[in-house]
Amino acid sequence: MGRDFSLIARRCERAVVVAYRELRTVGTADMDAFRACTTLYRIHHPEASLNEARRLVAEWIDHHVVRAEQGPTPGCDCD
């Protein structure tokens, strides 16, 4: 885990990034972790389409995990 979690403003975004990292740490395959995080996002946002959830989760994983950036990300309007 990194210190960047406290910098992620949206609870759903933080939950997705934390879950993805933890799943990968325990050996979960990338696509299985991605699918689980998409489901997690849709629990926070049941109004979101599957495609919208996949797009946001992919953007957040790319931003926080792949590129290890800490700035703001595009996404939903929740806190």
C-alpha cells in the first residue's frame, strides 16, 4: 500500500484502488481483480452502467497503480 490512499478524495475511487491492490497482492489475476473492482464500483453506484463502471475503474487503476500518479482523476461526482 502507499500513502496515496489518503489523497484519493472519492470514497468509491479509494475503495476500488485499495481493493485492486490488495487482490493483486494476494495473487488474484489482473482481470479477476478488475472484474471484482468493477462490481465494487457498481455497489457504490448502482445507477452506473457496466461500461461506465469498467471505464472508470480502468482509468483509476491506470492512474493510481500503473502510472503511480497522485493528482486528481476524472470520475464520478461523489465524495
